[in-house]
Amino acid sequence: MDSFFYWFSKLVWLLVSLDSLLLICFGVGFFLLWFGRNIWAKRVFGVLLGLMLMVALFPIGEWLLYPLETKYPHNPQLEDVDGIIVLSGSEDPIYTKIWNQVVVGGAIERNLAFMTLARQHPEARLVFTGGAGSVLQQNYKEADVAKRLFEEQGLDVSRVVFERESRNTWENALLSKELARPESGTNWVLITTAWHMPRSMGIFCKVGWEVTPYPVDFYTQPDNLLRVNWGFAVNLNILVAAVKEWVGLMAYRLTGKTC
């Protein structure tokens, strides 16, 4: 069932993601032109142009991410930490393999915070969870990249339990719990991107693992959400992330994978 959910969710997102929808709309416009439906084609391209201008000028993605990023306090005060778990997301296993050096992208703040908290709480148990970062190349594991990164940055990796089979957040929580076997009443800290934290907390709640949220990697500017600035590529990327996260929240809610 989990494999079906994983592959079905990837297929659905491929079809309904904003970048795919933009391509489909352009295709419809050219299709109408090809068959001489010029008026309808102009309408389609006009709507597309208007939407693209809105995305380029306004931080619409940030508007959608703001309620997710502000649900939990940032920089929480941590005491009596028994364990720390970080979700993968920044590691690039394929390019790490190609170039034989650690390659990371966005969300590296997750691992930076993990290393910082690990040093601040030397008695805490440590878990990194993340398997295949690519749908088509399951042999490349994010956990392997993280292990190499931690070693190069001087973190004692013998302290870290690496979970390397998970493919999504549900499996992150489920498989990590099987490895860590957290005891009732212990204080575990969960690190992930701020806008991903609400979904993650709901999933960890569902698998019966009580954790303290430690959000990082913020995308929004709370005091400047009504700004106007030109940045189509950046704004589109943030909007795609925002829509994907809200769709993910709804999907996990509908399938009973969150509290």
C-alpha cells in the first residue's frame, strides 16, 4: 500500500504541477492556433500572460507558505534533549556520485541545524532519515551523502543512525521509528524545512512518535509579504513548492496518514 501511495502521488504531481500545467496550457494555445481557432488561442495566451505577470511581480508562493512557516515557533529553547532526528531534502546523491564530492542544494539548513544541535547536546541520540532522492534511480541514497557530509564536517557519525530506505515523509517517520525505538516520555527534536513542518508533525503524530518541532530553512519575509518585485523564476519555484506542500497536506489527510 505504501508503494502504491508513493508512485501514485508522484504520477499525480507530475500531471498537476504548475510547470506541467503551464506547458499544457501553452500546448492548448498552439493547438487552437493550428486549427484556426485564433480568438480562443488569444484568450488562452492572454490568461497565461496575465498569470505569469502576477507570478513575476508578487510573492504569491510566500502568501501560501506563510501560515505553514509560522505554525510553530522558530528557534525554540530546547532542554533535556534525548534525541534529534532530521529529514533529508538537500542531498544530491546522483551528482555526489558523479563528481565524487558532496553535492547539496536547497534545505542544507536542515543538516546545519542537525550538526549544531548534535554538538550542543552531546548525549542525545541522532537519526538521519532519507533514502532515494530520485524516482527513477533508487540506488542512490541521500543518507550516504549525509554521512559523508557529517564526516567531512567533523561530526562523529558513530552517534548517528542512518535510515536509508524511505522515499517520502510518511516512510521517514515510520522507518525511523522502527530503528530508533523511542521510549515513551523522551524528548525528541524534529528538524525540517519550516513550511514542511506541519505535515511532518502530523505524520509523526500518526505513527505515535511525539516530537518537538525545530523548523529551519524559511522562505517567507513576514514583514514584507505585500512587496512588488520582478522575479519570475524565483517566485515560480516558491509557488510550485507551496502548491505541492498544500496538495501533499490534503493527500495525507485524505489517506489517513496524518493526525
